[in-house]
Amino acid sequence: MNTRRSFVCALLLACGLSAQEAPPTVQVSGAVPQPLTLSAEDLAKMPRAAVKTNSSGMETAYEGVWLHEVLKKAGVPQGAQLRGKALTTYVLAEAQDGYQVVFSIGELDPAFIDNEILLADTANGKPLFGAQGRFRLVVPKDKPGARSVRMLTKLEVVQLRK
């Protein structure tokens, strides 16, 4: 009887462990010297930033990491290095549901343009979840919110060839 109980307990434990999902992440890949897979814990260790948005009279306070800081960690050229061929680079942001948007590398660099883009993991002091996904790109200076990608899972850096 003890052997059977032990077997059932071991089986339930194994099923429970395999049923657990890996924590959500954002992958930074493509033309980068240092590909990244970032979890909420990883983002929490990076320099934090915040922005507020207003949509239909509803204000939301997002917190996360500036996108240019994430790209810097992946080794993407910035500042004085962002010249010539490097300016043919873009970032393709992709959501879990397949939604995609594009940003030129110049519009992501604070040395080029005053455009704040946040890789957010919290809204109004609480972790993002559910239909919003765990991560979201927030582009508060865009007039329509179409490039504020919810359910963000991937940032692919692509360099075009001339």
C-alpha cells in the first residue's frame, strides 16, 4: 500500500511540475551581439522609468525600462556609434498574438530624438497580466496607440542591406 501511495504521489508531483509554465519573457534577437531573454525579474534589476498615458480620459501610469536601455544591453549601436550602415537598422516588435510593429533604430535612440518608448511590466503599480500580457511597449508620444504593443514577446533587430 505504501508503495502504491508513493507511486501516486510521485506521479502527481511529476504532472504538477510539468504542467507549470515557464515565466513570460521578452526575447531580443536578430542583429545583436548579445541576444537576450528577459523576464520580469531581469527587468526589475535594470534602471526603472515611468510614463503616463491618457486614453479616452483614462490615465494609466506605466513602469518598466526604457527600450533603448534594453537595446543597449543587447549591444545595439547607440549615440555616436549610430551612423552610416547602423542607421539602416530597425526593430520589429512582436506580440504573442502575432501583431507586429516597426521602429527605426534612430527613433529609439535618445541622442537622436526625444521619443520615450517604455518596455512596461506594470500599470498603475500592478504587474501587467491577462489580455494585456506580462509586457507591453508603451509609446506615449504616438497620437494613435497602434504601436503600443500589448502581449509583447519579441524584439527582433534587423539590419537592412543597401
